[in-house]
Amino acid sequence: MTLSPYLFPTVAARTISARAYDTLTAEARSLLWYHDIERLPAQNVAELCGITADTLCTHLATAREAFMTSWLGLLTQTMNDHTRCSTVIAALPRRCLGRLTQPQCDDLDTHLTTCGRCALLAEEITTVCDHLGVALLPLVLGTTAWNWTPHVTLHPHRG
């Protein structure tokens, strides 16, 4: 499954979320699409992806981590990170998914209290983690929603 069946190419070129999604394996894209976008029941997602329901959680967590890692990488691509910030940024997806030890979390939190930029990225990745379906919304809505502006004329002038 690639992006092309789901969105207009101009949207894919413009959103970090779409570009991050496109870097995933076919299985990861399918898992995230069926589970987080279409909101299918876990059993259906497992059947569609050819995996057992028992392994779905593991595969889904791996897909989410890969998405968030790619998303963060694209977001921070143009930043000149200090070594410590780079280490913290790389750990943020694992923190969001609960894959860090308590000492690692404590170390991360210490840095986040002193570095505003990393704290903002941590907040952003937490939002993406908690609302992955919303982060991928441009894939679903296409260019109409992307280009919508609040000053759309609801009743065009007849003449």
C-alpha cells in the first residue's frame, strides 16, 4: 500500500506526516492505515495484514515507533542539533511508547526542563503519538481540506 491511492500528490509533498508515512514498510503503512485511520477492529486488522491477533500489538507499536522516528527526523532535518539534543530527540518516540527505563525517562525529563526546543518537540511527538489518526488526516482529506480557508463564499454571487 502506497500513498498514491489515498491522497493527492501535492498533499504528500507538503506534509511531514505524509512523507514520514511514505518511508514506512508496506506492512507498517497497512497496520497504521487500518488501525489508526480506518479504525478497524484489531481482529480485522490482523487478518488484513496476515498476522495473528496476538502479535498485532507488537507490530503496531513497531510501526508507530518507525513513523514517529521518521517524522521527527524529517521535522528536525534542518536543525543544527547539539549532541545532547540529538540524543534526546532520538529517544522521544521510545519515551512516548513507554519503551524507556525509569532512569532514562528521568534523564530525558531533566534535559526537557532546561531545553525549550526539545520540550516543544516532546510535546509535539506526544500529540502525534496520542492522535496518530489526526496527524495523518491530510492523507484522508486530500487537497480540498488542505487548501480550505475560513473565507470561503458559501453563496456565490448570482448574476
